[in-house]
Amino acid sequence: MKKLSDILYKVNIEKVIGNTEVIFQNVHFDSREVSLNDVFIAIDGSDMDGHQFIKSAVDQGALAVICEKLPEIKVNGVNYIQVDNTRLALAQIADNYHDQPSRQLKLVGVTGTNGKTTVCTLLHQLFTNAGYKTGLISTVAVKIGNRDIATQLTTPDSLTINGYLAQMVDEGISHVFMEVSSHGIDQGRTHGLDFDIAAFTNLSQDHLDYHGTFANYRDAKKKFFDQMPKRKIALTNIDDKNGEYMLQNCQAKKITYACQRSADHRTRIIANTISGLVLEMEDNELHTQLIGKFNAYNLTLVKAIAVELGMERNKVIRLTSGLKPVAGRFQLHVSKDDHITAIIDYAHTPDALKNVLQTINSIRKADQELITLIGCGGNRDRTKRPKMAGIAVEHSDKVIFTSDNPRDEDPQAILDEMMAQLSKEERNKTMAIVNRGEAIDEASEMVRQNGIILIAGKGHENYQIIKGERMLFDDLEEVKEKLNKNNR
């Protein structure tokens, strides 16, 4: 049992009405979850203001309310705590409520536009293979010991994050690898967490629907490094033009990695083929199943983090060579008879799509046809839609535009926006099929023997969101079925 004062440690309090020495049960920021003697935190969110639900929370038995704006009518026996920022208060309270679990772990946070999931998942693999008990908080999954927990957010809310970390502490986990999104940083979800390493992958256009401008998006990422204290480590990709910018105001120990420039951790690409990469790392030749220049950067960062955490360099390099590709990230399926290669990739930004297509074009043979299937998500950054279409057309033989997760938008309208800036000549190599399953079927029928189909945008996701309904849909399973059905 905890007192209210216990969880208010380090919270910036402006006013207290009532008693902070009362004993409470649980903490919630969703009024619908409040029960007798709980604490309710009113968050002013992008969709709705939690202050509107203070009365509802009190009616359901809330013992205390933490808010930015005190309600005009206050109920006797309820304790009101006014703070300057309830998002930051929630993060600090979550940390206190779960007994500051991040301080009992080696916690690594990875941010950037592309590569976060791959880097965190590979780190989890590497440290597990090295004999450590590890945890993972990523877009694909949350792993606590041997348990997998389904997740939908890159960076969950503060209470959920600290709850996961507390469970990891209880299960004896030593190292945790966590994706850190720009939304999570901007909304204070990672505030108060004790990161041992903050790492930057790269930066390109994404999430402008939320941040408004690229500068705002960039600076949200930078804030993660600005908050790192001196005793910690900040790792950055100095081949990226924003890599050094991330660390301008950072007080942590600065470590660099690269594949082109001189850096503390540098990798040279010897060969890049459909069967994997051959890399020179620390004067060692390393063979890996992972494909593409972008994965050379991912592996370099993985190696850098492991070494900076104290693992012996030769052991890191040996374990790195055995790492398995991440689901939905340049994931291959080759049909038995026609030798058609289907590539499933999560690429949903212009830069990620360009990287994947350039990788395919660098390793495919002259007679291998490339068909790209791509869409764009609804209720998201609309400015990237024509850019994605242009990149797909420029680097592919044929392109099929189809639905991604249209969400609340008209799927056909999204495709129209994607194709709006294409020339007549460019349109001649494209078609639009709204239904994603039908689009995969068409690509499977039209591709020639030994050809390549890139199905981009959804990767590991096994669902589509259409008109608010979440329906089962798995790109890999769909293309396997279609290629088998269309076997010639």
C-alpha cells in the first residue's frame, strides 16, 4: 500500500487541496478504469481533455485527482493536486508507483525514423544468445522473459511502460531494449526513465500530421538526447546529416558509428547479395543473413551498443553473425517452382521505401522483373503520399497502388492523392487496386518467372484498419497463398 505523497516525489506541484498522506489503491488516467480509492490523472490529450472526466472519476470513487486546472466544484473528502503538466506528472508518478524500475535495469532507448524495431529486436536476440535475461519494448512485440505481449504503440503510455519494466525487474531481467518514438518523447511518456544508452538511427520525413513541420519532428527526437545526463551514453549515426545535431546539447558521453565516415564504431560493406551481407567489422569479416545497406547500419549500431554495455568485442561480432532477420523487415519468401521472390517490408516512409528499392535493384539480376505494391495510411501525413508514389515508380518496373490502413479515409481518395503528381508515362506502368488482397493476387499473376514482388508498408502487421474496423490481414500469408494458387 502506498501513500499519495509517495508517488508525488519529484512532481512539480503548484497547489494541494486536501491530504497527501492518504493511502490509495491504483493510478489511472482513463476515468472509465477508476474504482474506489484510486488516483485519477487528468490528461489534456490531442483528442480529448481528461479534465472533462474529473466528475466521472470522482463519482466512481476516486480518492485523489491530479490536474492542471482545478474543477470549480470540489467534493469533500477528495484530494486535489494541481500540477503544471499532467503528462510529465503521469510519467513521474508511474516511475514512483512502480518503485523506479528503470534504475534497476540496463535500459537502452533507440530513436530515429527507420530501424528502431530492427535494432531493438536484434539487440534482444544478441543479448539473449549471450546468456542474459532480456526484455524488449517494440512496435512488433513486448517480451518479458519468455512471455510475448501484443502491442500496438511504438512507445506505450508511462504507466504501461513502467508496469512492463517492473515485471521485468521481478523476473530477474538485466537488459531492456526499447523503441522511443517522437510521439512518446513529445508527450513525455519516457520522462523520468533512467536510460543507460540513447541511440539515434537516422532521420527522414514522417509523422508531419502530428508534428506539423520537419523541424518540430527533428527537435522532438533531439529532446531525447538533451535530457540524457553526464554519466550515460549517447550513440549517433554521423553518416546521417542530423546525427551530430542530435547531440549538440547532450551532456552524456558521445559515441559515434558510421559506414562511410570515420567513427568510434565503423563498418565497411564488402558484399550485399540476396543471401545476405558481408561486412568488415573491427578488422573481422562478418557474414550475416540480413540484407541491404540499411541493415549494415543497424548491425553497426547493435554492435556499438553491445560493446558500450561492456560485452567483449570479438564475442559481439561472433554473435552478430548469427542474428536472424526481423519479421516484416525485408522478409523473403521464394516460391518453389517459379522462383518468384516476395519481399515483405514495413517501409512506410519515403526514405525507407527508397532504401528498400535501391537495395533490391543493387542485388537483382538484369532479367529479374520488380513489381512494387504500396499504399499509404489514412489519417496520417498526406504530404508523403505523392513522394512515396514517385519513388515506387522510379525504382520499379511496375507498381500497384493499393490500400494500407485507410482508417477513416476513403481508400480510393488516398490512392488518387498518391498518383496525382505522376506523369502520363509514369502512370502507364502503374495500376490502382483498392483491395489489398486482390492487389497481391494481381501481382502474383502478372510477375514473370524469377521475378520479385515487393509488398511494402505493413511488414509484421497482421491486420488492416478500414472504417474503424480492425480486420485480419497478413501480407506474407496472403502472398504465399497467391503464389501457390497461381503456380505455373
